[in-house]
Amino acid sequence: MKQKLLYLFLFLTINTISFAQVANQPNDYVVCDDDNDGFALFDLTYADAQILGSQQSAVDYTVTYHETMSDAINGVYAINYPYVNITSWLQIIYVRLESNSTGNYALTELALVVNPIPIVTVATSMMLCDDNADEIAVFDLTANNLEITAGNTDWSVAYYETQSDAQVQMNMISNSVAYTNTSNPQTLFAAVTDTNTGCVGITPLTIRVLPNPSGAMGTPNDIVQCDDNYDGITAFDLTLIEGEINPSGELFTLSYFIDEADASSNFYPISDPTNFTNVSNPQTIYVRVENLDGCYALTNFDIYVNTLPQLNLESSYGFCVGDSVVLDTELSATDYSFQWANDGGLLPGETQSSLTVSEPGFYYVTVVAFSGCGTVSTMINVEEVVCTDTDSDGVIDADEDINDNGNLEDDDTDGDDIPNYLDDDDDGDGVATSVEINIVLGRNTMHPFVDTDNDTIENYLDNDDDGDGVLTIDEDYNNNGDPTDDDTNNNMIPDYLESSVALNVEHFNAIEFKLFPNPAKGKVNIQFANSSSEVVTVNVLNLQGKLILPAMEVQEQSLSLDISTLESGLYFVTLTTQSISVIQKLVVN
């Protein structure tokens, strides 16, 4: 009972004594732990101003801090500064505010709080490959955030160039998603802030620009292979140039690609570069050179297929008495060397790609490829012949035996009942044969093959020389009976030799029909655009102008022809009335 009366007396006494002064409640004193052991250093005077408040002066009052309430009440064992808490993470300190003039006092409490700093994972060094040997690259520093925070969403990360800036959180790197290094390597500092406590942990981050292999690389030469079958395709060992690309023998990995984009992205490398067959000639090969760091550079080279010399010469030629013939290899003197000879031995000075011959005999040419792709020799028999040209059209009679049966009388290409050897317009297109075989200058009497539309029919036997679907005779647009002087677009090329010029033919001067299917096999149909009162005669001729199917007469709007007996090749279908004759080409499969 006495003890209870004593505590009541003390409580009444304290409250009576402290009535004249006020010990204001200070905010918690919070510090961040630098080693996360729960203990930290406190400067307790930090709370003086809050305890005194605005109405009490440090001149009139003394503030002391105590570890126990009783020490604070008795004013003994005041804590010296600085103070290290004795209870980890949270400790209550008792504060005594005493009047210097009266000795009266008031009490309050101060909470000492120790917060842990973020335990930050040391970031893995960032490495980027140098793209131009300047040791400069652009880094996305934020790519490290997840690793540094270990996924803690309560932590934020900022980057600084110096540790001191990170500690005081000044001069933060503003563009951390695209930071350009200023040295190589360079150490930056990441400040990780716990958004709940404001405590900051700091970790270094090293960024490094790695060299790519280009500094140690050489320039590869092209690879040239010889072709033995004139198709421009052969197998290559692409690895032959590895010593040129990597002359110092660095630990590089080389991969080969046919596409530059694939080489950059490392997609679809050539599976066996020691046995690669080209798909074009020349072809560019791209090489990805990668070092142990994974940095790479690209280079490229071309592969070529050089063919053996291919001579475009016949085994025999003929020329008319008093004339000459040109033996032309059609090869370039830039790529090949030539030596001509005859039965008498080498022909001095005859080292060009062609030889003009005016004497009969056996001639020889040896061609050597500068590329090293072989030597070719051939023999040509040249004969001198007596040339008869009965119709003086420039084609000798021997060549007008189109069907090559020894009978000149049954060769009549245009069906005008005049044999070709007596007809100076063999295809009946209104252009004289002599004109059609002299389109190319430098022609001799033994005329070369001239075929403007590449349909395998010589112009002088083709009634549509440019293959535009308009007969040569119908390209006489000025109606003067001569198609050779019609040049609608004024480009110095007669319209009948230019497929881009194909003007409409007057309907009254043409039979309009469709030949289908074309190419055909077994059967072909003729469909007339309009029914006609005239009888139309249908003939099928071969390239020599010989009638190969019985003539048919038709007055209906359509007709079906049985061509099952015809061999594969090119034929002519002629439609003739009393006033008009038209021809279309028919391909039989």
C-alpha cells in the first residue's frame, strides 16, 4: 500500500512540476543502415528543435536524452553524442526538457528507427560490339534494372557517372535508355532507392565496347572456277579464301551466306561451304566473321564460272567463186587469244577472233582462254562453189531447195505457183527477198540466217518478220505497195521489222479468225470472227512451204483440223479466198 501511494505522489509531483514547460513530441528519428546490421549512428541533437517548439528557447531550457524513463525522470545518465542504438532497428529514447531557471522539467519520447538499405545485386557488365572501330556505342542502361533490383517493384533505379554523384543523387544520367559511353571500359553507378523508406543502395555497373573482327580481317579475292559443260554452273569450295579473310589466324568463326540480310541476322548459312553450287554467274557470297565475344563483321566476294572457249563455227563453209567468207568465232579478244592456220601451216599475223577466207581448203583455229580455262582447237572445211541465182534475189538456187529434196520446182513458200528459185519475193509479203536478206550489212552471197522475230524462220520466208501478228504486207501503212518505207514512229526502223508498231488492218482487207489451241496436239480449231459467203481454202504448210495436209474448203464459221499425224514443230496455216490470203503460225506439240 505504501508503494502505491509513493507512485501516485511521484506522478502528481511530476505533472505539477512540469506544468510550466512543454516537451513537444518529435518525429521519429529515421536513418538508413549502411551495413544492414540494425545499428546506426544518431546525432540526437537533431530532435532538439522539434522538442523545444517555437515557444521555447535553447537558452532557457536544456534537452537531455536517456535510455530509460527513470533516468529521464531523475535527470541522470544522459546519453552522449553521437549515439549508437542498443536495440536493433527500433529503440525508444526518453527525453527530458528542463527549465534552466526553475529546474522544472517535462518528459517525452523519441523513436530511433534504423531502416535497411536495398541489398543490391551487382549488375553484370554490359557489353556491346563496336560497329566502326571507334570504341563508342549506345547502351540501354535500364536493361539492368530487373537484375539489379531482383524484381523488387518497390525499388527504383537511377544511373550516375560517378559514385559521389550517386551518393548525393546529383547529376543523374537523364537518357539512361540511350547512353553513349565516354571511355572504354567505363564504370557507372546505379543508385537503388527503396520507395517506402527512401534508403539508397549503390552498385557499380561496367559498360564495355567490344572490338569486332574487322581490324584483323583481310579482303578476300574472288574465286574463279572453270566450267566444262558451258552451263555457267559448277561447285565451289568457298573456304579457300579463309586465309585471306583471317590472315593472322584469330579464333574467328566464318559463316557463308547468299544474302546480306541473312548474314547480318545469322539466318540460313550455307550448309556446306566446301561444296557450294552457284545459282547465278557471277554470284556474290557474304561472309559473317564472328569472334569469341560474339561480335561480327561482314565481308563479301564474288564467285565466277569461266567457260571453256566455245566456238560458234560450223564444220564447213562455202563461198561463191570470186567472193569470200568470214570465219567468225564470235569470241572476244579481251578474254581469249587466237591463232589461225591452214594446210600450209600457221597464218602469220592472223590472231584475231575472225578470219576472212577467199581460198578453199582446210582451216584451223586455236583459242586459248586468258582465264586459264582451257584451249580449244577446231578444223573448218571451206569450199568454193559456183553460185547460180536464177531470180537474182540474193539467195542462190541451192539454198532455195527448201525441202532439200533436190527438186527446185516443188518449193513455193507463198503458194503463188511460182517456185522460190524463180520468185524474188518468196514469202509474198511485199518485200523483195534481196532486201530481206540484206538487213544486216557486210553480207556475202552465201547469205547468213536473218530472223528478226526469232521464230526460227528466216525473214525472206516469213510473212510476219517482226512477229507482231500483223502480216508484213499489211504494214504498208502508206499504201504504196512497199512496206520498207513505212516508219510510223520515225526511228529509222521500218514498221514491218518493229513489233512495237502494229497498226490496225482494215477489216475489208483481212480474214479475221482465231486458231486455238495454239500450241496444239491432235486437233486444232479455226474460228472465224464472222460468217462469210465466200469459200475459204485452208492449207497447212511446213517450214519449207510444202503442203502436208490435204487442202480443205469451208464456208461455215468454224472448222476442226486433225493434226494428229504431224510431228512436233512449227507450221503455217493459210486461209485463202478469191481476193485475200492470210497466214498464221501453228505450233504442234
